[in-house]
Amino acid sequence: MARNDKHLALQLRKSGKSYNFISQKLTVPKSTLSDWFNSLAWSKTLRDQLNIRANILARKRMRLMAKANKKRWLDWREFHRMEAVKEFPKLKNDTLFVAGLMLYWAEGDNSLSSGNVRLTNTDPRMIRLFIRFSEIFCKVQRNNIRIALILYPDLDDKICQKFWSEYLKIPLIQFYKTQFIQGKHPTKRLEKGICMVKIGGVGLKEKIITWINLFSK
């Protein structure tokens, strides 16, 4: 490389420019720049200063990104709450709508810290009714419904899955792996186990919780 290139690189480096900037400006490989300047004390000091500055800028960008993401998240949740408010007057007198809300209020996962819409019960009729509620009022597609069974060790997994699949008309491919409870079976026998239905995520949960809050008033 001609000496004037190294001279220009030296001037840029002394002015506080990074290897990346100089490399792009003069088309000099960064490995060459390192050979030229790495042994110079003032260049090492400049490198440390540039690293500190880059870290500060990176942390600032991360904070800004986190703030922007949080705002988008809150806006998204607010959108679903407002949708629920608008829909509620037309739905509040429908008996299936009210029944579904009461079921979820009593048996569902009401914590907003969890993003899952889940309802658990041993009564197949309750699970089937909640699925009807989710399809009609929550616009959940049947192929997006997931089922999980919780059984005691003395219950047959395949028999229980077959029963719930046929009763709910949900194919076995939409069943999670069965969980087994360790311990003694309760006095009142749960012949078909405990069924959990999962129908959606955070947005839908915001709507359902908003509907419950509106109904409670």
C-alpha cells in the first residue's frame, strides 16, 4: 500500500475514528490497521475509549428498544380490551356467552401473568360447553384447540384419551402428552381423569377477563 494511505489512516485514527470507519473509508483491511496501530499506546487508549462509548450506545439502544417493545405490547393488549368493551353489549344477554364466562371465571386460569387461556375440569359437559363458547364468541378454530389430561397412575391413558376425543370431537393429534399424578387415588373415583382445554393466548385472555369484569359490574 502507498505510504499516503497509511498517513491518511493515521490522521483518521488520531481524530478518533474506529477501525471499521477507516477500513470502509480507505478500503484498508482491519487486520492491516491493527498491524499499524496496535502497538501504539495512544491507539490502545483510543480503542478502549471507543469500546466504552460503543457499550454505552448499545445499552441506550437496548433501553429504547425495550421501551418501544413494551409500548407495542401494552397497545396490543389495550386493543383487545377495547374490542371486548365494544362487543360486550351485544353478547351480555346470550345464555351460552354468560355460561362460558361463568365457567372460565370459576374454573379457568384468570391470572394475566400467564398468557394461556386454560380451563380445567372433570365434567366432560363443562369442557364441551366451554369449547362451544370459544368457537362462537372467541372465534377459535377447532383445529387450534388443545387438550391435556391429568390422570392417576391406575387409569389407562389410551382409554381416557379415546373417551375425551370422541366426546369433545377433538382428534388425538391435538392432545398434549398426558400427565400422571403421583399418590393415592381419591375416594371418589375419577374414571376419565381431569381434562384441561387450551384455546388461545394473551390477546384472547385480555378479552375474556375484560368481559368478566364488565359482567361483574
